Amino acid sequence: DAKTTQPNSMESNEEEPVHLPCNHSTISGTDYIHWYRQLPSQGPEYVIHGLTSNVNNRMASLAIAEDRKSSTLILHRATLRDAAVYYCIPYGGSQGNLIFGKGTKLSVKP
Amino acid sequence: DAGVIQSPRHEVTEMGQEVTLRCKPISGHNSLFWYRQTMMRGLELLIYFNNNVPIDDSGMPEDRFSAKMPNASFSTLKIQPSEPRDSAVYFCASSHTGGGYGYTFGSGTRLTVV
């Protein structure tokens, strides 16, 4: 299984950008990089995924290193609603299903 | 789209009783997953189905746990007999098959066994 390393926690100020890092140095060449988040008392929520190129959607941007050993989830303007645990998960090629680690707990200050 | 629907939202039962959790996946999704979340162990994959067939049940903790998917629109997770250590939030998720697709999770069932 590809191992991931994320900071246990991060803090951000409201309306400022947030960069959430993830190291996945043992990722398989066929694994996508998925990001999910879990708000308090809710189920996990899909955020974004990518394979090699950077990706943007309405929720966030995903920047993938050229060697694919790391990636960064970017929230362009954090809101209080973005306070959650964020999970980075390699998935799809060698890993047949989503395996959740501990993730990064993001706190957003008003 | 109503999303993944789980029932009940909350269940309180006595030790030794049978508990059945239900899940309706998103129409058209051919993979279904059952997860359990506790403070101590985080989110754990229990079992997943592809095209209604169980593919990997290695995460099912004991023989007391069983899961079925009789058709593409319904799955159950049963615990018989239940024990206090089974208390957790149980999530169901569905997706198209493959790494290029994201999972959609339900709101979960909070199970308390007293």
C-alpha cells in the first residue's frame, strides 16, 4: 500500500489561502491522488482527484509534483465551513479501494 | 440525486440483539463500500462490493458481522449478536469502479450498543 504523510493539524485565517501538503513517495504509477474531507459529525466528502496534471474544481485546486511523490490541496479562500479533517489517499491502480489515514485537521479562525 | 441513503440515522440497542443497517447507493454506481469509524481506529473499510458481488471482506471484524447486496440498489450490514465494542458510526459509500471516480458517502448510522 502507498503510504502517505500529512501534518496532524494546520491553522488558517478566514478568507486566506490554505495549502495542505501530502507526501506519497511510494505511490504506484497508476494510482490517482484523491482528497476527501470530513466536516464535524458528517460523512467524508469527495474534494478532488488527479493523476499527473494539476486539477481545479469549484471546491479546490490540486497541485501534483512532477515526480508524483507529493501533492498539495489548495483552498483559495478559506471559510469557517472549511474547518474539517482533510485526507489525501492514493487510489485506483495498486490500491483497489480508499484507505483512510489520520488526515490533517484544519482549523479556520475568523 | 438524493445521494447515498442510509437508515436508520441512529440506533440504540441492547447487547446481544441483532442490528441491521441499510444503504441505498447512487443509481448507476457499481461499487459499494461499508466503513466503520471510531475515535480509536478512525475510518476502517469493512467490505466492498462490485456489481453486487463481495470482493473483499477482510475488514469485517468477526463472524458476527455479515453484509449482503441482493441487488444494485440495496445493501445491508448485519451484526448478530451485537456487543458494546461495536458502537461506532457506520458509513456506506458508492462509486463507479476505478481510480478516476470519487466516492459518495452517506450520512452514516450512529450505532450505540448498551
